[in-house]
Amino acid sequence: MADAALTLGAEPRYVGGSSLPGPFPRSIELSYGRLIFQLALRLALHPVRAMRAVRAGLCFRARSWARRSPFLPLPPREYIDWRLHTAYGSDGLPAPHEVERYLGWVDRMRKEVAARE
């Protein structure tokens, strides 16, 4: 029996599901693209949040990213897959507001550490 979230074109599922390891199915890839698109729209409206996202993203960049195409400081896809799998299960993704809340938390923690030094 197929899970509704694994059906091509299904709405993204924002909570954890089964614990199957490995790469995400095609529908999750489409939902991941939708999540990125929604975040890009939300961050375009709030430049401060966009800067938080850039700073947090740079913390996850791949080592020696400048030596490999596409020459962008992006995290390895395997790492992102692993992080999403451990947090939300094999067929789950965070809601856009959860990502924004995480970015706010990263910014607050960075400021607290800087204040202690």
C-alpha cells in the first residue's frame, strides 16, 4: 500500500513518516523544490531573514566547494538528505515557518556566543 505522501504530485508531508533509509522518492524531490521555492518567496520579502539564511547556509557548506562544479558554497546533498531524514523521517519535510524559526534560533545563538566572548 503506497503512502499518500509518496504519490507523484501529492502535497508535501511536514511530519515524519516511515524510517526507510536512502534517497528521497521523486515526489519528495518535487516537494523539496516546493519548500525551497516557498522559502525563497518568504525570504525575498524579508531581507533580514534572508541574511540569516545566507549566514546559516554558509555554516553547512561543503569542504572544498570552490573546486567542484557548480562552484557555490552549498551543503552536500547527502548531508541535507540525512538531516531531513533524521528530523522528519524518510517522507517528511519541515514547514517553511519551521525553517524560519530555526534561522532565528541560529541568529540568537550566534549573538549569545559573541556576547560571552
